[in-house]
Amino acid sequence: MKDREVLALATEQERILVSHDRKTMPSEFAKFITERTSSGVILVSRKLSIELVIEELLLIWEASSAEEWLNRIAKLPL
């Protein structure tokens, strides 16, 4: 799927998109939010251990609300 399609699907399902695509996703996200509201994107470095990624995602889930992620993009580690 193309980045735009993945962003649209995540938005339709009201889910934050978690992706390794640090190369093209930021620019596609910037374009996407000029036309639609996004549920948010979290970019994950492939260098991170799965344990650290899970810990960071759980922390985000516990400490923030879905509304805080609207049209927001962030990189892990935070």
C-alpha cells in the first residue's frame, strides 16, 4: 500500500499509525493533514529493540489521549 492509503486506512479506523518508514512517511503525512485529520503517526527506528518499542508504546497509551495525537507525528524513542 502507498503511504497515503495507509494513512487514510488508519484514520478511517481511528488508529494511530506505527511505522518504520522514516524516509517517506513524514512528507506524506504533512500533505495528508492539509486535506484530512489524521489519528497520528509514530515512527519507530529499526535499531530499537522490540522490548523498548513496546515499553514506549505502552507509556504513550497510558499517558496520553487519542485527541492529543490528532495531526501529530513523533519518533521513537521519545
